[in-house]
Amino acid sequence: MAVKHGRVDVIRELLLSCPESIEKLTTQKETVFHLAANKCQSDAFEVLLDEAMKLSQQHLLHQRDRQGNTALHIAVSNQLVRVVKLLLTELNSETGGHGFIIQVNAKNKKGETALDLYNQIPNRAPEIGHLLHVAGGREGYLLQQKQSFPNLRKCEERPLGGFLVVLLCSFPCRCLLLLAAVATFIVYALFTYYIVPKFFIRIGSHYMKLVSNVVFPSKKRLARFKRSFWVQMVGITSTTAASNN
């Protein structure tokens, strides 16, 4: 009740007297961070985060409710800029490590990340979108494709490569590529089994017709041709000799 109503003083007193109460979950598997984000209690959320860090209970921020949502999902859905900024504060040696307090690309049961929920909001706060992008936020479908194709991350780091990756991996483009591949296979099959054989049959039949129209001389005609040829050659030779004398 203290969290739902934003009673910061009561929250501090309760955690001071009973620190383990911060680990309590509701019937919907909600932590105190879920409750504070659901009720838009940014002050209470900040106090709880501070106390959780002191008690080394920051793992509660990764806890998911029955819908699979983390505190970041709830904070983004309710457009709590301050809470999102707290959750996406980069850790350093003073705060106990590196990276971020929470997993930026954690997915709920619908496969949605915090960025997916942000994109569904009509009048969304630009600052939250900027924070998510700077922290490396991605849409759920892109994360699934990266698991299947690990080298996509390298391509995405390049401006043109990132555009091509998003284009080629989008669902409509994949369908078009699949249809193009199927159409190419059908055309190849038709060309191989129907068009090419008929083409060669036509060429072969045309060649046979040409060959059949050629008249080959018989042996008698060849003998006559040889005799007349030699007779003519002898005549030409004798004429040439007489003219020389």
C-alpha cells in the first residue's frame, strides 16, 4: 500500500525494519518495482531502487510478472521518463559494474521488448525513445533474426548494411524473395523440359530437310565427269604447246 500511494517515508521505515520485504511478490508475480511503475510513483521507484542497491537486491529488476513484463516494460508503457532514465543508467565502478541496471531487450510473453511497447504508443515521449536507442534497444523480431544470423550485428553497424539488413529481414521482403525463387525454379523447369527439347527437334528436322534436298551424283555421272574433265585438260594442254611452237 505504501508503494501504491507513493509514501516514501513509510517505504524507508519498512525496509529499515524489515529489509526482506523488498523481495515480496504479489499473486501476479509483481515486485515492488512493478507496483511503483504501474501506479506511476516515480519517487517511490527511486527510493526502492536506492534501497535495492544498498541491499544488493537489484536482481529484482529482472523479475517478470505473469505477462512476462519487467519494470522497464511497465515504465515505458506508462511513459515514465524519470523511471526509464533510472533503469537505463549505465553502471560503472562506483555503482558496481558495467552495462545497465536492467536488460534493455528483455521480451515479454508476446515477444515484445520495451522498444516494441514504445512504438505502439500514439503520443510517445521522444526522450524515452532516445534513451532506449542509446542503450541498444531493439525490436523483438530483430532480436529473433540475430539469433538465427549472428553476423547481422556487424552488418547493422554500417549505415547501408543496416538498411539492407532491415529491408531483407522484413516479413514482406522475405515473402517476395521466396516467391521470386519459386517463380525462377518454375521458369527453369519449363525451359529445360519443354522449350529446349522442341527447339533442338526443330533444328534437327530442318537440317534433315536440307540434307534430303541435296542431290548427290551417281557413280556413272562421276565417271563421265572425270572423263570429260581429263579430255578438256588434254585439249587445253595441246593447244598451249602448239601456240608456243
